[in-house]
Amino acid sequence: MIDFKKFEKYSRPGPRYTSYPTAPEFSEEFTQDDLKAYYKAQSDDRAISIYIHMPFCRSACYFCGCNTIFTSKEEKKVEYITYLKKELNILKNHLNTNRIVTQMHFGGGTPTFFSPEQLEDVINSVKEVFPNFSPEAEVSCEVDPRFFTKEHMDVLKAGGCNRLSFGVQDLDEQVQKTIHRIQPFELTQNVIKIARDAGIHSVNTDLIYGLPHQTKESFKKTLEKMITLDTDRFAVFNYAHVPWLMKTMRKFDESTFPKPEEKLEMLKDTIDFFTSNGYKMVGMDHFAKPEDELFKAIEKGELHRNFQGYTTKGGADLIGIGLTSIGNGVDYYAQNFKDIPTYEKALDNGDLPTFKGYRLSDDDQLRQFVIMELMSNFSLNIIRVEEEFNVNFKEYFADAIESLQEFVEAQLVEISDKKIEVSQTGTMLIRNICMPFDAYLNKIPEDKRRFSKTI
């Protein structure tokens, strides 16, 4: 029996490690000239992964931490597509766009808030600039079931889409009203049928635990209903409460949030529920059927983590397109401008809309590898790290290993000469377990860390 009360001490601010170094380390000293130099130096043999940000939503979901713009004006969407095309044409001048594309992802915002015709226009424009999609490319789109029709599905399917991720979050009526997202179960059921009828064999649904008014019992009811949809993957995220970044989150009464102890119990119940129903845990917040490629990647130690979450498409340079998009290569991160006027002005001047970025040092690349391996596979092959980076692991990371001793004593982590292994219970604290390897975080006093809490 797990004593969750003891775990409450681990509820502290910490990154989700979609990148390392994390976004607060990005600097405006990194300019479009730096990005151009990185593009020029990239190997023609490396594949490309494309992320396209579609930032518009009809209205706010109060829990959302994404970069979104709320509008009902059609002309704003039309203008945005015009500028996406400008960015694509400028990219052609600085990047070899004939390289193989292994992944394309549409994120938001609400990509399907755009009309089917508009989505088709964007897909065609991308493929004109990046013509060489691998036959095995993963083409995916985030979908709000409230804005999705068969016509959207037809366009996405024709554009090569083979994976859809449907946002659900929670089915409880009180929770839905509080988070400002009314979405009946039958609506989600209908759109998943549309996807299945179109031959989409990889369907994901997103849920969130830790929302206001959620309880263990109410979330269990959501899980029981959702599993009847027989989706291939579930992503079950820990709600990230960052009201200093997202004004809509200030609408919540924080006394209605489940306490850290109850959130941990909800996560434990979720893991037990999915594993007892034939799913396997993948990374810190995903569950997949055993035949899913994510689970196969874990067995081979080939699962990767990037800004789109967990993926099997490693070894590719990520090209971020659109407002706020983040791209990265072996040794850099680059992010586009976050506001429409500045983004448009850069493109009107024929510039890449680079807002800020980061150049990774050798130490950054080593720590990035360690953290991402632990986040993805819950284990780390120490011998492999020593061979690839030419270091004595236990000497280099002496401070981190010392910090991990409390997890070792709690039987959450095992450390041998050859590997670090996280126990099944320890996976619930994987962010905490990665934090000792973060050279930047450890320079910031805990009360000054501007991250959501790990629990």
C-alpha cells in the first residue's frame, strides 16, 4: 500500500521537460541570423519534423496553457493563412526543404476551428514547400470534438493524416461548467466514429486530472466511460496551474482543486485502471495498447520526447511554423514571435519570425540526453551515456546521484553501475527524479521557480 501522505513533500514547482534546457532559458540574443546559420549547417541526411501552430479558438477553456487567440472573425483566420504561406516561402531560402519529412503535426489553438477548405489550403502549401514526405510519415492533428466534421476528416485523410488526438479532459458536468468546456460524451463518441470510418487507426484522447471539483470517484467514472471508445492511446495529463502566465486560470477557486495526496491517488487509480484493461504505461502520462508503436519503441529503448509529446520519430530536426512555434535541432532551440503584429512585420520584411532561442553546450546536450531518456523510458543506460559522451557518469553527476538517494531509500529508484531504473511507483514522480540533473533549475531557489507543481 502506497502512503500518499508521504509523497506530498514532493509537490514542488518543476518543469515538464518537453525540452532541456527549458523555455525560461531561451534568450532574445538568439536571432534569425543564428537560426539561418543552423539551417545552413544541417545535414541533408537528417529528416525533418514539421510543427504547424494554428492558434485560434472560438472561446477560452479556462484550464488551457496553450498559446491561443480567441476570435469569431473569419478574416483573422484568412490573414493568418496568408502569413503561414509567407513563412513557408521564406523558409525555402534558408533550409533544404527537399529533405525527407517523417512527421507533421497540427497543434493549437483549435486547428479544426479553421474550415476544411482552409486546412486543405495549408496542407497543400506545406507539401509544395516540403515535397518529400516519407511513406511512413506520421501526420497528426489535435482536434476539439466541438469543431470537427466529416468534411474536416476527408481533408485531413487526403492530406495523409494517420493519427488524431481528441481533447476531452473530463466528462463530469460540474467540472465541464467550471472549466468552460461543455462537451457531452456522445459528441466525442460521434467524432471518433467519423475517424474510424475514415480508416484512422491511431486515435488518442486527452484527459486531465487535478481540475477543479474533480474527485477520485468522479474521475473514475470518466475513465470507465472513455474506455468504451476503445481508442489506441490515452494521454492523462496532470493539470498545470500557472495563473501568473494564463489569466483564464485565475477564474478558478483554488480551494476546489483536489489536494496533492488525492491527485496522486487519482494517478495511481488511472495507472491501475488502464493496465488492468490491457493498456501499457508509456512515459509519464500516456497509455497505449501493447501493439501501439509507442509501446514497441519503449521495448527497444527508442521512445523520444519533444514539444508534441512522446514520439517514435527521433533523429529529425523539428521545424516550427506559425505564431509561437518552437523548432529545434541537435544543438539549438528557436521560437517564433508570440504576438500577431510582430510575427507579421517580420514576414513582411522577408525575415524569419525568430523571437528567441538557445544554443546548447556540450553539457546541455549530455543533460538533455539523460533527462529525456528518464522521461521517456523510466531508465537510463549509464554505460551508453559514458560511451556516447566520454564521461565518467558517477563522477560527472555526483551531486545528482546524491540528491537521488532519498528516492533510492524510498525504493522509487535503483542505481547500479550500469543503469538507473525507476520503479512503477517512482514513475508518478518522474519529473522530481529528473530535476537533480537540471543544471539551471538547481541555481534557482525553490520559492522563485515559475513552474507548475509536479503533483
